[in-house]
Amino acid sequence: MASIAVPVPAEAHRAGVVARRRRRYYYFILPALVVVCAVILFPWAFTVWMSAFEWKIGSAAHFVGFDNYKELVTNQRFLEAVVRTFYFTLLAVVVPLVLGTIAALIFHRRFPLRGVLRGVFILPMMATPVAVALVWTMMFHPQQGVLNYLLSLVGLPPSLWVYSPTLVIPSLVLVEVWHWTPLVMLIVLGGLAALPTEPYESARLDGASEWQLFRYITLPLVAPFLLVAGVIRTIDALKTFDTIYVITSGGPGTASETINLYLYLQAFAFYNIGYASAVVVIFFTIVLVLALVLLHLRERTKWA
């Protein structure tokens, strides 16, 4: 008895083709997933696991559960490092945002040698943080540094800069401002170049001043770009290590010891790996929460 061929519906045929294509895609995605798990997920999971142990290099690990986290909450030195980190981050984000916006407004205008001056302005961003820190270390020297020499030229008394417990954080912020204000300027400058010209023409016809143009047109339209720069600078300032370590190593005393330096000492000076892993988890949580908040604000400022 001859079999009768049953025609396959077109929808079922297309579904089968799509399913086969998806299976092929998995073969291309699988190596990337393996790399992500090996490079990111496994180290992170291992760090969380280590944070539940009291483990010093050279001795056996002992399970302590959440004791490392409880100790962090009551550790005065760690809490001061957290406050110091937020203080440093706030200054290192707000000041470059303000100065970078002003610089972008200036370089957005047409004037002679604008291209050359733009190139000179972004040169600090090209230097490595360690090289920048070494140069500023010499500039901060109380007797031989050029900064105190410049103060003497205008009749101001010399300053201790990074050798003063009260001035060390603002002095380190000065290095960050010099180094990363050009980045903010480039981001905002890109935003200014993409702005429409019609609102400005209408506002000028209505007699708006330059301040009103900036306050009611430029600033709202550039706000998404400012938030992008703010997200980048916040994450970068929170994890700043090399500049502070080269210039002060957390000193004088612990006056410039941020979470990163505290973590470094616990892990590589005291070899307290379990406790340092708990610091990493807390620090990662802080960075993640701040990044999510800033990204949420970024989404709310998108143009309609």
C-alpha cells in the first residue's frame, strides 16, 4: 500500500528552520560563554566563597560565615576609608564635570588656533596614571615643589599639600581634575556638536541672553551627555588606586586611605585573604549600586 505524503504547513517549516538556526548560533556563543565564566563569573564566585572563611596565606582556612562582614561593619578604620572614598569621589566627579563643561563651551566656539588648543588641552588624558602621579609628587614637595613656588609669586604662604592630613584629599583631587577634565570636555563637546540650532535661533529672536540660552536650552539638552561623563568618572574615581598609592600610599597616617588601599593592605601586606575578599564584595556592591542609580538617571534624561 503506497504511503501518502502529508504536506508540512509553511509555519511549521519556518519554525523548524528557525530552531535549527538557533542551535547553530549556540555553537558560536558557547566559546564566549566559557570565556566569560572563566574570566568573570568564576573569580567573582570564588571571591564570595572566600569571604566566608578566615584564611591567611600559609594557614588553613576556617569557615566563619558572615563574621568577616560583621567585623567590617564595626571596624573604625574601614568605615573611615568608606567615608574618605566617597569624599574623594564626590570632589573628583563634580569638579571635572563643572570645569569640563566650561571648557567644552569655550572650545565649541570658533576662534583662532582652536584645534591646536584643543589638542593641548587633552594631552593630560594621554598620560598614564603612574607617570602623572610621579610628576605631581615632585610638584607637591613642600620645599622644592613648583606649586609652592607659584604660590610665592602671588604672595601666598607655602602649603603642605599631600603632607597635610586636611589637605591631602583635595590635593589628590587636584591631580584627578588635571588628568580627567579633558575626558569630560570631549564628551560634552560631542553633545554640543549634536545639538539642533533651531531652539537657539528662536530664543535669540525672543531676546534671550547667553545665560538664558545655556540655562534653559543647552544644559537640558546636554544633560544626558553629562550623566554619561558622570557615570564614567564616578566608577573611575571610586576605584582609583595607582595615583593615591604612588603619591601618598594612604598617608599621612591613614588620611588618604581609601577602600582600595585598605583592601590592598589587607590582601598583600597582612595576607588576610578571607577578610580582604569580604572588602571586595562590599566594594563591588557599592560600585554596582551607584552605577545602577546613575544609569537609571541616564535613562530618565533621554530625549523624547
